[in-house]
Amino acid sequence: MGVRVVRRVVATFAGLACLLLAAPAAAAPEPSRPGAPPGSSPGSPAPGGAGTYVNPVSRSFADTFADPSVIKGADGWWYAFGTTDPLREGERTAHHLPIARSRNLVDWSHVGDAFTAQTLPAWADTAAGASLWAPDIRRVNGEYRLYYVVTQTTLTPEPGDNAIGMATAPTPAGPWTDSGAPVVGPRRGAGGPGDFLWTFDPAHAVDTDGTEYLVYGSYYGGMFLTRLDPTGRRAVGEPTMIAVDNRFEGGYLVRRGGYWYLFASSADCCAGPTTGYSVYAGRSRTITGPYLDREGVPLDTSRAGGTIVVAPNGNRWVGTGHNAVVTDPDGQDWLVYHAIDRADPYLDEPFGINERPMLIDRLDWIGGWPSVRGGAWASDDRQRAPGTAGPVKIAPTPRPGPLDRARSDEFDGAALRPGWSWVRSPQGELASGALRWPTQDAELNRENNTASVLLRDAPEGDWTVETKLRIDLGTDTVRNYQQAGLIAYAGDDLYTKLVHVAIWNTRQTEFGKETPYAGRIAYGGTIVGPPADTTWLRLVHRVDRRDGEHELRAATSRDGRAWTFGGVWTLPAEADLRVGLVSLGGAGATAEFDYFRLHRR
């Protein structure tokens, strides 16, 4: 999505307050190595040639090209549409839904914009700074349609009355003509003037009986599916919520093997170098849902499911989200999405618009579930191009090595075992074989570093830490932001943590990172698997063999046996890591840690 300013603290990660299934080996990738390959700097030539490419594929025409949507036109060209932004660093003019085209999906050139300042929809309130976001391009009954967000309309005198529009054109390159009115109009929230639900991120789909639908929605309000009239210009009937609010946005539907697959993005789209945006999937036999993940967990509940399709993997790319799906002439599917280079996260450094170029990677289907590059996720090295892709290579699953008893604690004694130390005052107590630790009315977020942290030294090399956590956060009711879990700590402003956390009406497992950046402190998070009354948490640490960087990967489980492996955060090689536990974010809950175990590997 194109959100820059969040009016309500609903982004799906707990960093706003303190800071956020059983997965077979096929869906649990080993992180690829960080760093860009030779020849992949922002100013290098187009990435194609000799049947290969290097991300980002938008490099030749744009430094940023967010929320991409792609179609193959009747003329044989592929066309990509992006959200409204300047295309190049230093450019001051926004391109209103820029259009690029390609013969091969990897070599792209800019061919124009869907709208100019003079041709914006008449109902867009340009005087109030209306913009167009998150385009979705389709061809229906020979007609090219473009759906998009209008951030500010003339339909009300209030700010933030966003809505979904639609335009038509004879060719994907245009000229585009707005239909004259919203497809989905502004939707009021429960508050006063200016309180509108986020009617963002449209995506069109046609059911097997020919009925047309539109997916839309975001964190504030939830994700909905609505039926369209035969012209595709108006929503009809009552919409159905298909994904819970405060968790998902950027919905996209794909029909495959008798199922509808809902792709949806989660976490903050635009946190610069700590953007944890990622793509998740659920599936349903019917287009209206309910959509369930691989483990049968629905996407529309407080402890929402979602099988990970792509997440940050430790290389140069973070913020891997807001996708479309295309199929090459050989029948291979590809995920088109945007990401952020953690070394160059802003269009005009050091802050401002997040620079989100367009990436493409093969989309594999493993056991009926989508995963980018067999679970290796975003590529930053040279890859085989569409039309030349080889067999699926399934990424391996990390497995813990032998238990290091000297660095572990079963919490079954009268006191903590030797080796523990506290940052700030000691908290909690040992009772009935567990560490019982009420969530502190304190934080570990940016400048607010008041929470106590329980730590012990981390060994050299690769290791895994695990804990079994019970915490009484309940479900559905609004609670912000009690949390507890694991932390890898190099200082109050340099750490990663994996926590079960309450975020408004949802309960999530957030893997967050905080780090200094350009004189400020950046925080962001990505989501792993759904939590339960008892949730098992792991941090898998490895040292990058090339530059010594610490790579930390999160994993969660609802039964201690089957694990969901999530994204990777990196910390500098010189960081002096300690590992341990946290319980914070507001009073009102009690964390019970059954054990803390460190495994060498």
C-alpha cells in the first residue's frame, strides 16, 4: 500500500508501543547470504540477458516502483503498474500510477503514467492532496480495467475519506479514463469526523461462474470481498470479511487446483531499514472463504493464520510484500512484489519516501502451498529468467544441535541458574518449575528504555535458543501491547526480539528489530506463526561466513513439535550479543516461561 502517515496505531507490529503450524521442510527456508552480487548496484544496466536476471527488475527505469501489478497485453507485451511516487531519487514530480512494459518480465522501460495532474479522477480531492495508490490491472471481456485507491475524495468534506476507483482503456498503455465515481466508496469508522476505514489495495477476481469480485481493505477495518455488478464499476450486496483487521492488507486472489488462494501482506510496509512487510497465504474451496492456512488456522480470527510465501531472508532485501502473480509461457508462476534495500531504504536519504523497487522471483507450489524459490525467498543474486526456470530447489529446515546445559535453565530450582544478569531491576519469580514474570508497565522502544531484560552470554558461532511460553493475553478484545518472549540483545537500541503480543484485537508472534539509523532509532517487525495459549519460540542464530554479520531467524510452534520458520533480521558483526527473555509492554498479563534452552550447532 502507499500509506505514509498512520492516523491510528494499527500497524501490525508491537514496536509502536514497545516495540508484533506445522511447517514441513519444504516451507522452511535457510536464509540466503546477504549482500548484492557484482553488477547489481542501483545504477547498473537492465538485469536481463542470456536467460538470467538480477533483482530489482525495475532498476532500468525507476528507483522505486511500489505495489506492482502486472498483465500481459493483447499486443504481447507485459505491462506493470505501480503506486504514485517519484520514480527516481532527486525527482520532485510524482508519477500518478506509472506504467512500464517488458517483453520478458525482467527488462522494463517506462512508457507513461495512467494519469496526469490534469486527468486525475474528477472526484479526487486534488486540493486536499489526493493521491492514487495500489493499482490492480485486469482484462475482462476484452476491456482493460485499472482499479486503484483514491486517498482523498470530494464525496465528504472530511479528511481521509479514501475509496476505490476504476478506469478503462483500449490498451494497457492508455489512455485511461476514470469511470466517474467510486467502485467502493468511503466507509466510516466508529469515531467522529475524519474517521474512515482504510479502503485500500483493490484486487479483482472472477469466480468460476463468471461472477466478478473485488478484494480490498487494510489494517484499519479488515480485508473484505465484495461482489461487483457486470460492468465492474459498482460494488453490490454486503461485503464479506475474509481477513482480520490489524493484521493484513494487499489482498490478491489466485485460482489453482480447485482452491482459491488469498495472498495478503502483513506488518509495516514502510519502516525503512527495519521494514518487516511479508506475504502470507490462505486457501478456500469457495471464493468467499473462509481462508485457512496450511495448518487449518483461519485468516479472519484474532490469532490469525497465514502460510508464509515470502519474508526477509537476511540478504539485502527487507519489506518483501504487496504482490501480484503472473505465469510465464512455460506455465511457471512468478511473484511480482516490492522490497526495500536495507542499505538504501529511502528514495532521498536519510528519510522520507521508502524506496521500494519491483522484484520478481519464481513462485513454487509445494504440497499445495505457494513459496518463493522453494522457500529461499527473495533473490539478490543472478537467477534464471522466466521461460528458462529449472526444477524446484527446496530450501532446508534449520535444526537445533546438542543442548548446551551450562547456558540453559529449566527454571525448576529455587533461584535462577548461574550466568544470568539483569538490565535494570530484577523481575518475576520462580514458582512451580517456571519463571513467572508479570508484563511490566515499561518499554524497550526507541528512546523509551525502561523495561528490565533478563540476559546471559551467547556463545560464538551458530546456536539456537528456545522457550516455552504461556501468557494470558486472551483473544479478540483490544489490549495494547502486552508481550513476552525471546531477545537477542546488543543494547537498548540494538536488538531483535520474538514475542507473543497483543495488538488491538489480534494476538500475534512478532519478530522485531531495533537499530540506530541516520541519527535516529528505527524499529520494525515481521510476523511468524499464530500463537496459542502456550507458544514455543525459537531464535536461530548463524554467522554469515562472508562478513561475520549475525543472522537471526524466528520460528514459532503451537505444540513444540511442528515449527513455522519466519523471517531473518541481521545485526552487525561487531555486536556483542547476549540472549534472554523479556516481559513488558504494559501491565495486566503474566508470562510463564517453562524453560530457556540453548542448543549449539
